[in-house]
Amino acid sequence: MPDEIKDRIIEVSLQRFLQNGIRSMTIKKLVEPLGISTKTVYKYFDSKEALLTECLHVLYDGYYNEFSGIISSSDNPVNKLLVLFRGSLGKDYGMSRKFFHDLNYYYPELQNKAISNASNNYGTLLVPLVEKGIKEGYFLKYLDPQLALKGIVTLYTSITRGEEYRTYKDSPYPLFKNLVETYIRGMCTEKGIKEIDNNPHHNE
């Protein structure tokens, strides 16, 4: 029973964080739908930050499962890579934009820790994807998959967490197209570039 209560607190709090952001949410507001007292919450979590940390574990585990589904699809490696990062961008700038803004701006150390904990899992998905793309002739033969992915993540992070784009109000997709997609295009052989050019979603 205690574990069930803890799990429900995390589940509901994550939903509330995603809907409302982090800064505006108190412990009381987070668990309001559960009808429990803040005293009950403090039996399981020392602070809002401790609860947020647990919520981030659940969030990034969910992303891992989502990524796994995309990677197990029948699409080619180039499209899979673009779909993964475009999908992530949709989350960062979509309905949960306030949450990610607060997370990036006020709690970067918690996000760094959560991403660091999840990075090994993500690596086990993405490195083989790039390796497969090289083997099948979509990506250039000389690529080091880990370094190539690090380059993508660096550019993606510059869009979602960099100071330069913090106040960017327009659609983030032109940024993505000019930075991340251009980088991925540079990883590609002619075969890979054709896949990018022939996919209408990449030409939005």
C-alpha cells in the first residue's frame, strides 16, 4: 500500500508538472487531485525537488519506451533518427513547453542528472541505429557513431537549452532544420540524403 501511494504521488505530480510547469506548483497543488495532505507527501519525499527528481526518472523511462517503439519500426535509420529528435522537439516546445522551460532554466542540474542516468539506455538504442545506417549505406562509412550522436545532441541542446534561443518565440522547426537536420544530412550518403528529401515531414 505505501508503495502504491508513492507511485500515485509521482504519477499525478508528473502530470501536473507537465501541464502547469514547475515553478508555479507547490506540493499542495501537485497532489490536490489525490485529496491527500502535504504531510503524507513528506513521508516519501524531502522536498519538491526530490519529488521532481522521481518524476523525471519516470518521464525519461517513458521516452525510452517511446524511442524503442520508433527504432523497432520498419522505417530506415535516417528517418528514425529524424523522427526521434523531431518528436523530442515537439515535447520541448509543445504543450509541456512551460515545464521544459522551467526545468532548463531553474533546475538544469536535476535535468542533467536525469539525462545522465538515462543516457546509457539511450545509447544502447541510438548507437546501433547509426551503426545499422552505416552498414546499410545510409550514413558515411567513416562515421564514429558515438561522436556523430554527440554532435546531434550538442546542436539539439543548443536549441532547447541554449541562452541564444531561450526567448525564441517562433516555431522551433526552422531552427531544427538548419541545425540538427543539416548535421544529420551531413552524416548521410546520397542514399541517405534521398530519404530526407523524399520524406514530406522533413520538408515542413
